[in-house]
Amino acid sequence: MASDFSTVHWRKSSRSGQDENSECVELAAIERQVAVRDSKDPDGPRLMLTASQWNALSGRIKDGGKA
């Protein structure tokens, strides 16, 4: 797993507001995993998920948190 995030290409959803106060997460693909971070705190903590974990999480978010 990559520990040096300086070369990672982070992307924010095109549906996110582009101003710096918008509440968004950014994603990056790293070695078959998905890294997630808070766009307002790019040097803060990152969450590393497998692709299947990311799909489950994003699916649950889209369903409004319903199991």
C-alpha cells in the first residue's frame, strides 16, 4: 500500500460544489484500493478501502443509509 500520498491523483465529484467551503470527499485509486479524504483537510487522515468495501459504502450512501 502506498504511504507517500504526494504523487497520488485525488479527484472530487463533478457534482460537488467547486468553492473551498463545500463539504466533499476526494478519492484516489491506489494499488487496487480506494483512498478517501476530506477535501477541506487534504493533509488529514485518509481512509483506505478495497474496491468491494468502497462499492458497499457508496451504495449504502446512495440508498440513504438503509441496510
